[in-house]
Amino acid sequence: MRAYDGCGSITAYTGADDEQTFVLVEYWKSKTHYERYVAWRTETGALMEIVGMLEGGISSRYFEQVEA
């Protein structure tokens, strides 16, 4: 994933009280870059393979960085 075009970085987190919960924070050059990555993972079958290992499925949310 990190080597895929447009991927800036990925950080993985697990729940402090629930080690079965994972959150990936991914930085992409654009939403289009991410969508291309997901389409590629879907075409190769890898995404469904990952979903099959999960109890609750995958949930994606998009955010834009703001100056704080």
C-alpha cells in the first residue's frame, strides 16, 4: 500500500481496551488516488480476502486537513 502511487503514509492503531479494533489513518495525495488504490485491491480480489478475515467489515471516512 505504501508504495502505491499517491500514498503518503499509513499509521495503524489498535484499541487500548479492545485489541480486535483497528484503525488505519492513511494520507493520500487525493481522494482519486485512494479510490484507484481501492479499485485495484478490489480487482485483484485482495480486498474481499481482507474483508473475509474481519468480524465487522471495513468502514471508510474521508477528512480534509485544516490548519489548527
